[in-house]
Amino acid sequence: MSKEKLLQLEKNTVVLFWLSLLVLALTGLAGLVYQGHSDWALWSDLFHALAGLVFFSSLTLYLVLHFKRTFGVRRPLVFTLGVFAALLLVLAIYSGATMVVLGRQEQDQHWYLLHLVSTALLLLFLLLHLLAYYLAARQQGDVRLFKSQDSKVGRQ
């Protein structure tokens, strides 16, 4: 499959990724701010879990396409930060899925803490990955930064 075709597929996937990430962020922050026991908190947790499933699905597809398209590009710092972000993603998904199965119980608070820490570190490494990519692309004179976000890329 050509790099342009992979890029177009990646662009189609990224919309669902960002929408589900927004829902995850809002429901996750709502759960942090309001930790009472109510119907609203249960619905928020349910939406967070469902958005997590959509996020996991879209991000898995995105990562496969992104890795296929960028494999062999010589940017070791960008690659390393991306791999660490992917590993943190697996940890965040695993801890979140474990909480969905077990529920949030007082004796299992370590899963909640692991989920919070791995998610915060994931966002940090993702931002560092994007920053390192931006700086490397700018240094190489690439005028089309963040190709999967560029509306002109992939049109025929």
C-alpha cells in the first residue's frame, strides 16, 4: 500500500480518535472533580468506558497505519518517545479495562492511581513526541507538518 493511501486512511481515522479523546478527557476530568455517588457519576463512568472502547479501537488502527507509514524514518528521538507513549497507552487501557471489570472499589484504588498516572504520562509523552517531530521536521525544512492533520494531503 502506498504512503499516500496509508496517509489518507490515517486522516480518516484521526477524526474518531480526537472526538473520543475529547469525551475521555471531559468524563475523566469530571470524575476527578466530582467523586460522589450518584446517577450522574455512574453515567459519566459509563460514557468514559464506552469512549475508551472507541478510543482504543480508533487509536489501534491509527497506530498501525502510522507505524506502517513512518517506519524507516530516521528520527530516533521521535520514535523512542512514540514507543514510550504506546507502552503507556497499553498500561492506561489495561488499568482502565481492569477497573471496568472489577469496578472502583476501595481495596483496588491502586488501579485507579495507575490509570491516572499512566494517562498523565501518556499525554506528556504524546506532547513530547509531537514536539520532537515538529522540531525535526522544521530542521529538515519540511513545510507540511503533521501530515495526518493537513486537509490538503491525500486529496486527488
